[in-house]
Amino acid sequence: MSKRSKHTWRLSLLAGITAATMLLAGCGQGDSASTGSTDASGAASGSESGTGEVTSVRWITAGTPQTGMDQVLEEVNKLLAERYGLELQLEIYDYGSYDEKMNMLISSGEEFDVCFTTQSWLNKYQPNVSRGAFLALDDLIDEHAPDLKEVLPEFLFEQARVDGSIYAIPNYQICYDSFGFMMRKDLVEKYNFDWENVKTVEDMYPFWDAIRDNEPGLYPVGDLSIQAFEDDYVAMRMIQDYYTVAGSGASSFYIKKGDDSYTVDWYPDVVKEYRREFGELYEKGYIRDDIITLQDDSADITAGKYASRLGIIKPGGEAEQKQLAGGYDYVQIALTEPFVNSLSARAAMNAVSSSSKNPEAAIRMIDVMNTDKEIFNMLNFGIEGTNYTMEDGFVKEIPDSGYFFNSGWALGNQFNAYLVEGQQEGVWEETMEINNNAEVSPISGFSFNEDPVATAMAQMSSVTSEYKFIGLYDDFDTRFEEFRTKMEQAGVEEYKEEVQNQLNEWLEANGKI
């Protein structure tokens, strides 16, 4: 019996297993949070201090709650009051409960000032703009935070626009995709693998063969997100000749590079072949047997059980991987050139709530997190000597100190962050240089509004969940045609037509056609 046949029965259960697991995870998280002290309303308000009037800003974000946050905020607020007449009331909710918390706040109209938002991960940006949850910021930026446009590149603001207006400030960080593989250095050396000359997926086969045949406790290759492995593999293959215009995963819509007619396609023939390729990697024994039902491989990642992993290749990636994966040294190689897609800037942003009573103070606080390095780093790492030490110019966490947020990408300009022990010198400068020189999507700034086809999107999502890991089916061609038929019944052509119509309008409005 082939590996595919052995697991075919599991695939029909995958959607239900995944949904149930996600539901349990969401419920289990509860409302875990850390919050700074707030006034009775919890919203922005004016208060008097020895230095004059101070305006409080209630900022809600996602991350790991910090038990020692009050002490850090006390020091942060001394600087904020003295320099800007501001006070920060920070609330951190864990990733599992953040969406639920934000939905409750926005639906109830409760006052708050700033919140973390993303394109497709947490507290989704465009749906919140459509429901009126966020304020347009153009005038606020010009009047109260003009230096934001001095320190942040223009394309960030362009990609944040919805119907011509800016509703959130993108956090400046890595803005491009460049796919490749990270490999454990000890294993590369052990098997004398010529990793520096890897140009294609096939060039990885000798390394994966060696791991499969000689390292029974390890997996030849994994992904940064195990449940997205097949979709990420397809994305790596597609980015060389296509760019994404809307959707994600199996519901992605593409335009072929060099197509001046900007014709939208849902499932080019090459996508089918790339999913077949993924199944062949599984059949060869390069991918772990239990990938279909596995929901969490964090313990295996921490133990360094993946000899290699597919992911985004970026400066300093080796050091990050070493921290994640058991302290092993890593090497990395890119298979695709850096590419900035149409909405890269929306990966992490901060918006001003339409319920804010002090939007001027809110935008000024966002400004501070992008321009004041001392305050930004104190909020990110805590108090030097209490939460961390500086050793040879690098931050070293003091264990069990109660505070080490270390998520600058959620707060503001990541490139203002101190380097952490293990990161390489010059990593921020190198990343910014690649940002500036990467190929940029010709439709940079286009944002598809799926509201007109929301029903079709929901039906399509149900189908893609049912056929997750389709490349692992033994009768792949038959199953694939079933998938296509069900997607057509779900409304994929209607969805594609809406994407094309909105894109054409955007192209015309922006002088592209």
C-alpha cells in the first residue's frame, strides 16, 4: 500500500478535525491578557501631572501577556509625559483570544484608541474598514504626525490605502517574499552537502535522501507552518512566474508576470502540477507521515527534528532559526528573488479606532512608536538592568523578570529595535536594502473587497478545507477534478469575475491602463 493510500481515509476527516481543534484552542485561551492601569472608562482622557496636561491613549495589541508590565509602563510613561504630553495604557491579549476581544470591543462601540490589525491574520484590516471601525488618518498624519512620512517609505502608505484613504500605519519590517530552505549546519557538514549551489527543489533531494536513510529520528523537510506546508510549497513555485491578486492558499487568484492585460486566473495548470510535486515529496519519504492529522509540531521544532524547513529567507534568518530550533546552527539558501506583493505592508499595522475621543493623541502615540527609539525599545524589551542587559551591543534577556515583549513588529518601526543576542550585526540595514531593491508587484496597493462575494468565499473555504493536502491523494487526478467541480459550484467563477472587475477599476483609476 502506498503512503498516499494509507492516509487517504484521513483526508475526508481533515476539515472536521481542523475546525474542532481550532474551536477548542480558541475557547481554551479564554481572555488571557496583561493590561496597564487605566481610568474608569479605559479610553483616552486628559489628566494633570507636574509637567502639564497629559493625554492617555488606550492601545490594544496581540502578543504574550507580560506580568511585569505595570513597572515598565511606569518608566515608559515618565518619558512620554515629559517629551510628548502622552500616557500609554497598554493591553496585551494572547493571539488565541485577540480576535474575539477586538470583535467584542468594536461591536459594542467601547472606547479605545489604537489597535493592532493585519490583512489576513488578526483583527482583519479591510473588513474593519468596511464596518467603520477605523478612522481615516490622512488629515491626522498631515496635521499631527507629519514626520511619519519622513521615516517610513511611501509604498507602505500606498498599500495601506482603501478607496484612496489610509486607515492604519504599517509597521516597517521585512516587506518582501523570498522563498528557500533553512538547513541544520551540522547535518549539511556531516553529509558534505553542497548547499550553496542549491538552485531548485530537486537540488535538495540528495540531502533529504541522506536524512531519510540515515537519521531515523529526524524529518528531512518541514515548514514554518506545518498545516500550510502544501500551500507554501505552491506559493514558492508560483512566485517565480505569477503574482497573487486576491485570496490565499487554494483560493488564490493570480496574474502571470509580464501580462499587460492583467488577466486574472484562478487555478493555472501549473498549480495542479505543483500540488502533484508536493505529493511526490511525500511519497519519497521527505515529509513526515502524520502531516495530515498533525496540528502542532512546536515540540519537534524546538527539538531541532527538522533537518530543513521551507520558509521566507531573510537577513538574520539563521539566528532566528537557531533560537527557535534547539540551538542548532543553520544555513539558508533562497530559491526565489525578493518580491514585494500588492499588500505586503499590511502584515502588521496599527489603526486608530473610530470610537477614540482623542484621535490626535492616538496618531501621535503611533508616531512615537515609529520615531522615538528609546521609548520603543523600552516598551519592546523592558527596563535595562531589570528585564535585560546589554552585552557587546546586544540585548540579553534576564529570565523570569516579568517583561520581555520582544515583538517590535507589532508596535512600530522594527528597524529601530535593538539587536537581540544571536542576531547578526547589520541585519536591519541589510533587510531595508532588500526592501528597497526588491521587485514590486505592478498592482502594489490594490486591495480586493470581498464583501460582494462573501457567500462564495465562505463556500469556497469549505471546499478547500475538505481537499486540504490534495497532493497526497493516491488518485490525485480524479480527486483534483472533484475539487475543481466543487469550487465551480461554490462560485469561484463569480469570485474571479468580481476580482477582475475591481482590478480593472483600480488600474484605470491609477493610470495603469
